[in-house]
Amino acid sequence: MNILVTGGAGYVGSVVAEELLQQGYQVIILDNLQQGHKEAILPQAEFVLADICEAQHLEDVFHRFKIGAVMHMAAETVVEYSMTDPKRYFQNNVVGGLNLLDAMLKHRVYKFVFSSSAAVYGDPKSIPIEDYSKSSHFPTSYSRLDVLSSISRRFQL
């Protein structure tokens, strides 16, 4: 099966891609290299320099590689930037994510893993962190939103 790993040149994405390759999957890495590093990409993986914010890039990848599953790790991750440049965060994390879901639906790809961030928990008051810990310091506390459920309803998944 061909598995698309978005953000596959980043730390987590490259580790996931390596494990998938070891398990015998064909791995296609899509990354814009704004935060990732080309050196992190294993030569056994196909690499596509592209951006999830460009719907045509995704269309080309899904068509060319006959994607069977997606592991989505392409995201802006520096929390400070979400406050200083929220438009950039929204563009990549929301618009890019919706572009990816649109491409998946168009190509009938229903296997999806979404890698979130510990940043959703904010500055915890206690350790270990509970799955649904709330923080008043995180301005757009995803922990209070049922984002994936909302997206699933929007796309009738």
C-alpha cells in the first residue's frame, strides 16, 4: 500500500516514514521543507516537494501514486507563532488540512492518521497530563473543540 506522509521531512514524520518503510509499505513524503529537512528523508521513500495549501499539488500526488492511506503531520508547530502570525497558522493547519481531506475524499482514501500536538494541553497544572486537560493559557484551546468530529460531519465521514 502507498502511504502518504505529509510533513515527512520533520522529526516525527521522518521517524514515522522510517517505521512504515521497515514494515514494508511504500512511502510517499510530501513536505514543503519550511520546517523539515531533506536530509531526514530516507532514499527508499518517494519525496515530493509540495505544500498542502496548494490543492493541485495534492491532486497530482494522489493521482500519481494511488495513495491508500494518509498520515498527516504537516503543521505549523511553534506555538508562539500561532499568536504572532495566526493567519499563517490558520492557512497551513486549517486550510491545508481541509485541502488534504478534500483530496482524500475525491480519491476515496478513508484511512487517515492525524498527528496532533502536546500544545493542545497548554501549560499543565499537573503531571501526567490528562487526555482532556484544559488550559486557560492556550488562546485557541483545541482541547475544548471537537475538531475532528466537526470535520467528519462536514465531509460526511
